[in-house]
Amino acid sequence: MPCSMTGYGRFCLEDHNSNYTVTAEMRSVNHRFLDLSIHLPKNYSWLEADLIKILKLYFQRGKIDLYVSIENVADHNHWQLEFNRELLVGYLKNFKQIKNEFKLSGKIRMEQLLLIPELFVIKENIDEEAIKKAVLKAAQGAAEELLLMREKEGEIITSDLIKRITFLQETIGKIQELASGLPNLYREKLSQNIKEVLGEVEIDENRLATEVLFYVDRSSITEEIVRFKSHLEQFLSTLSTKGSIGRKLNFITQELHREANTIASKTVDLSISEYIVDIKTEIEKIREQVQNIE
């Protein structure tokens, strides 16, 4: 059963080992390939590579955004404030150099030093291994929720596609019936045209039959109909397989459209042309649905 590429998943984990509550939210939309974006709190970017490995086990296509929030729930202080000594020394050294070089007056005040970006750093006291396990577990939970929603959406899309393929099967069957009567239609039209031009002159039946056969052979749509029906069967067969099938369904849809165009260019029957319009309209709707399948 195919999966949709659209969905949402959320999982909240209270980990008593690390004293953290980890919440993972995941959103997915259509994309030609697998495009992963990991959004982590500051100072936790080191978890990104492990999260990407986890998500690749669940998904093969789609634009997926993972948002992770980490909140400490312990009563005791889990952080301490430190200042960047090397950064401060560098600033003071450069201040002094600028003052001497440009002969500037004045002194540096404490409140000015406090404006230096990242002069003070909050250092957390955490068990990295414990927090890593908690974050990965939360991400897995969100991924499973997202996958479940994508599967449900995939069932809805599959049901819709089967109805549309059934319509195409019925319509191409009607075209096939009409195509079987085309030789007689061509014969009648050709005979009528000859009589309008030549009047009551006796028609050479053998020559007429030859012309009819030539025209029928040139405008025959039998091969296109056979291929069109084969593509429909292949489409339904692909729908019942597992894994990433979106690209294959898209290719089959393109082939259906190509055969429909060929039939339209070779036929002169108005009824067949009307059916082809219906077929091409339905194929376009199928193409839109297929774009959302993984």
C-alpha cells in the first residue's frame, strides 16, 4: 500500500534518567527526493547526524522537518554561568591597540564590556549519553506517528486512484468498440466522396477495398489501445506493492498520457475524440494524486 508524503507526527518523552522532557514534532510535504531538516536547541547540534540516520530508516521521499525541544525538569541547578576569558582578553588587547593608534581618549566601562556578544556562556551539566537516547527515542516516536498518518493518507489516495483507473478502463473499452467499426465507416465515407466527385460512375470494389485497408492501417489505434490497457494493469499492480512507488507511478502516468495523445492524433471519429478528452482530463487528476505518493 503506497504512503502519502504529507503528514504530521508528535511525541513527548519524560526521561527520568536525564531529568529532561524531550518533545519531537515532525512535518512532511511533497518532494522529489528525501530532504531532511533538523531543528535542535542551541548546543545540541551534535545530535543532528544521529537523528538523520534514524529518519532515513523510516522515509525514502519527502521534505521532512523535525523540531526538537529539550526542557530540564530537575529541581537542582543543572547549569553554570561562565565567561569567555580568551574572548575578553582579545577585545581588551584590540581596544588598547585602537586607542594608541588613533590617539583616542576615554576609558572602557564595565557596562560596555557586558555588551560583548557571547562573553558569558551557559554551560549545562548533562549526561550526554542519556540525553542522546531520550532525543532519539522521541524522534522515533514522532516518526512512527508521521508514518501512520502518511499510511492513512496513502489509503485514501489509493482508493481514489483505483476509481479513476477503473473509469479509464471502461472508457478505453468504449473506444475499442468504436474502433472496431471504423473500417466500415471509412468505406462508407470514401464511397460517398467518390460518388460526389464522379457521380454515378461504377466504383472498382477492389480498388476501394485497397484504399480502405490503406487508410485503416495508417489510422489504426489498436496498438495504442493495447498498450494503454497494459499500462492500466501495470498501474494497479504497482499500487499493490510496498516501498517507494511514486516515481514508477508517475512514469506510467506519463505513458498513459502519451498513448492518449497518439490515439487523439490518429482518429477522426468525433465520439472517440470526446472520450479522449475525458481520458486526458482523468489522467491529469491522476498525475496530481501521484505527485503526493512516496
